[in-house]
Amino acid sequence: MNSNLLFITMIYIDKFIRKAAVDIEPCIHGGRIARELQTSGVEPLDFSANCNPFGPPDKEKLKLIINRAIKNINWYPDNDYNDLRTAAARFAGVELENIIPANGSSELIRLIMQTILDNGDKVILPQPTFDEYELSIKLSGAIPENIKYEAVYRDPGAITDDMLNRSKSVIICNPNNPTGTLLSVTDLEKLAKRCQESETFLVIDEAFIELSDPSSSMSTNVNTNPFLILIRSLTKIFTIPGIRIGYGIAHRDIASKMNNLRIPWNVGSIPAAVGTWLLDTNYNDPAFLEHSREQISIERDWLTKQLDLIRGFDPVPSSTNFILINIRDFGMDSSMITRCMQQLGILIRDCNSFRRLGQNYIRVAVRSHKENQQLIDTFSKSVELWGKYLAKKSIREALQRGKTFSKTDCDYYPCHFEGQDCTFCFCPFYPCEDERTKGEMIIRSTGDQIWSCMDCDLLHRPEVATAVLEELMKREGNLKDLKEIWKKVVEPLL
């Protein structure tokens, strides 16, 4: 190919690929430890990935299974995966013919969409939810019809018969990611029946069901409803994200079609061996998952209460191993607090990538009690770090304006008193830790402390703001002189 043709091809490459693929952007996910290690060389505490905090089970035995499977890597795997499918069927309470092996649930989502969707098909998708659904829908040339998840959670009848009749599929994540909420099996059975009557596929992602309420699974319904397809993941429940393994559950007729369409040898020998052992072991002795659910419930309740004590945090009641937090009134948006926590060694999930959430939500996993305590403590530290940043920002903005002002169009005006000065939206002396200002050190139930200046209005008094600004301008904004300015301007007022 000559250079001119190569140049033209590079510029107009969109003309040569599938239309459905032109505008596709990769989904954003949690679990960024590998990237963080490459960047900083320090392993952070990861609350961004929603894996079972008490896995993997029996690591020594797991090593033996992996070492044994390594001996067979010079062979192709058995593409029928009879051992894996048998183990999955027993675990889920179905038959081998109902099982579709997969390289994790993400591959299974693509396979399901490729199996049931044609160009122009409509898919009902309650939002916010896992981003991979919408991506796979669009890749298949179908059209997502995004509706409010909250409406469906409150009443599955929000998906009307008219909507079902004009749609090829409905996708429900249960428990839902990122909200952590769980639809009852009774409501899902009613929806599944209506879907069957309208010949609309109901796809239910049960990746977190074993960490929530296994009795809410729809697995026993697949043999009487060929329009019901379930997604299961071993990644979440056994904490093995580095070993990609999952499976689908469907009526034997649809499962057969999907097994014909899936990529040959889509599950490697090692993941297949690990998956088979985990499913068999936990079918014979469910103690590990029972203990996990019990401890997750205890820790989730404790963590939810602690998060609710943080001013501006509003945790959403969850039924599984993660918690969505509304931070609209917190002061930092989701990207700011995510970066701040990352600097302090903890990864949390910025939920800005989820539809309908914007920068008002973050998500945290439920981990061990010691780690959950560390999360709460670090949130408090992030508030102080953020306060110091805002203090410096407030000084820079004041110096750029060079004059005092009142921001009467601010949503929070007046935050202290009518006619207040707003030059320093955030106190440049934070945290002064001087109780004469009417500020106070708040001791939280977790034992950590944070300085609160909610009752201090000194820097909003016009004469004080003017004097502080004049001193800063004299000293050319040198932050090292803040102590001297405090002594000169503020100290005499106390």
C-alpha cells in the first residue's frame, strides 16, 4: 500500500468498519490495582471492585488445582466442557444442557446479544446499570431503550405489556450494579411470564446473587421458559477476577444455540479446572458462601451506618457486597473525591460513567471490618485534604479578582448571614483549630477527628475579608505568610 493510500485510509477508517462499531467507547470499570501499581509502585486498598472480601477460598488447594491444570496446557481444552458444565449445573440446580460456559460474564453478555438480537431490535434497559449491556446491545446493531431503574425496582409493572410487545429483550441486573438493590423472585417470575407471553427475552444478570440472596435466583425457571437467560460469574463470589470464568443458564434449546455460537475453546484449561473445583467444592460444602453472606451482611450494615454519619453522604440501602453513595451535598464531586482518596491509598468507584448518576455518586465495596474502618478514616482525611485545597484555591481566586465581593446568585447564599462577603468561599486559614472562632473539632463515632468551621463567620465579615485580601496582595500571595496575617487581622478579633 502506497503512503498516500495509507494516509487516506487512516483518516477515513470509519467508512471501512461496521457502523455499529464506529462510535463505541470502552466501558469504565473498577479494579484498577494493576494500573495503580504500574503508576505509583504502591498497592492501594481497592474498594472499587465488588469481589467477595473473604475469598478466594482455600488458596493452598487452589494452587494445587492450578499446578495440576498446568500439566495439560499443551492440549486444547475439551470444547464441550462437560466437567465444568456438570459442576455448574449441580451448583445452580439445573441440567448440564442448560449451561453455557464463558470466559467471564462480559463475554457471556456479548454472546447473548449476538444470539438474540438483530439490527434495529429494541432492548429495554433500566438505568443506571452495568455499562457492558448497552455496549453489547449497540455492537449488535440493536437499540437500547433506557428507562429508570428506580421505577422498575418500585414496580416491575413499569415495564408495560406495550413496551414488551415492541421490544426483543429486557435486561435486569439482580442485584443491580451499581445500586445494590434486589428485585424479589416473585416480581421477576411475574415479569418473566409476561416476557414469555410477548415472546420477549428476559436476560437477568445474577453475578452477585450468591453474595446476596440465592433464593432469589431464577435458575429453576429456565426449563419452563425458553425466553429466560441468566448470567452467572465466579469472579465476584470466589474473588478470582484474574481467572476469567462464568456461565450462562438457559432453556436447553437456547443454550444449545449459544454453545454453537460461542468461540471455540473460549475457556482455558486452567480457568475450567479452577471453576469446576470451586463449584463442586461449594456445592458439596456451602459453608464458605454461607459465611461470606453472613459477614457481608454484618459489615454492610456497619459500613452503611458509618457512611451515613459523614455530612453530605447518603448511602443507598444495599442487598449485596457494595454500597452506592449519593454525595450531592458533600462538597466534592465524584471525580474530586475519587482522586483525593486515591492520593491517600484507597481506590473507590467514581460512578460518573453510569447513566443517570453524573458526578453525584460514588460506590464502595464491602470489605473486612479492619479495611472498612480504614475506609471511613480515610474519607475523614480526604475532607481535611480537600479543605486545604479549597483554602489555597480561594486565595488564588481572591488575588486574581483583587477586590472583595458578595455572590448573591450562589445557591447557598447566604450561608452565614445576609450581606456577607463571599471573597473567600472557603477559609484560607483552614484548619485553624482555634475554638475561639466558634469552630470545633468533631470526634466521630469511629474515633477519628475533623475540624468543622460551620459556625465561624469571621472571613465572611466584609471588613475582615477586605483586610485579609489587602495583606495577601501586599505579600504577593505568599502562603508562608498566612500565620502572620492571622496574627495581624484575625487574632485581635478573638
